[in-house]
Amino acid sequence: MQETWYVYLLQTENNKIYTGISPDVNARFHKHVVGKGALFTKLNKPLKVLAFKAFTSKREAAIVEIQIKKIPKASKLTMASLWNSESKV
């Protein structure tokens, strides 16, 4: 049985966007907040989860994560709005 993985976008105190993957977004966000996450979030304290989207495998989530990390911040914010509107349907 495959585990669901999520791509998530975090907003930091200095208004940067961090993109990551995890099977448990809430637990991973907590790790970032207490300084146990990525180096980026140790240097740029996360404020909130902007959005997340489920994927059927870690591999699929990782591919999407890499693609998102290559796009500009404005596009990431648009994506977050889209993901949030999809989750409300």
C-alpha cells in the first residue's frame, strides 16, 4: 500500500516561500518551527503553511517539489491559492 505524500508551501517571517514534501504536513511544519527541519527554515523562520497538495507517492511529490522550486515567488503564491480553492470544493 502506497503512502500519501504532500507537497507543501510555507511562508517565512521574512516573506520567503519554502517548498517541501512530507507524508505528514503538520508534523513537518512543527519540526521546521522548532529548528529541526531544513537549513532554509532554520535561517528563515516559518510562520504558516500556505497550502499543500496530496500525491500518490513520494516520487511524484518529489518531482513536483523540484518543479515548484524553479518557479518565481508570484507563481508559487498563485499555486497556493489554486490548491486552497481546490481543497474547498
